Amino acid sequence: AALDGAGRLAALDAAFASADGGIRAFVLALREQIGFAYYSDPAIKRSFAYTGPPQPQGFADFGERPR
């Protein structure tokens, strides 16, 4: 939490470049769980006029480094 934006991106880059595949899997699982928690919050859901799935076709770039 103490890292600035550049530091956070550097940490993600290091995780995705790591030879330990468990680190990348952890980052992807964490991102998935954070997304579920965020978008399942009733206050967040109310802020969207559209109530259907946010991406009916899925996220083709989900396995890539966040931008």
C-alpha cells in the first residue's frame, strides 16, 4: 500500500516475469476475488444503469498484466 503507482506496476511486472508460476497465479486469483468483491457491493451495483453482466463475451485479456 505504501508504493506509488510506478512501484505497484513494477511489483506486478516482477510477479508476471517470475519463474515461479505460483506468484502469477496468486496475482490473477487476487485480482479476480477483488473484482468480485467490488462489483458485488450493492452501492457499486446501483451506480451502473445497466444491470446485466458487465462483459457478456468475457475478458479476452484477463491473463495479461493489468494496464
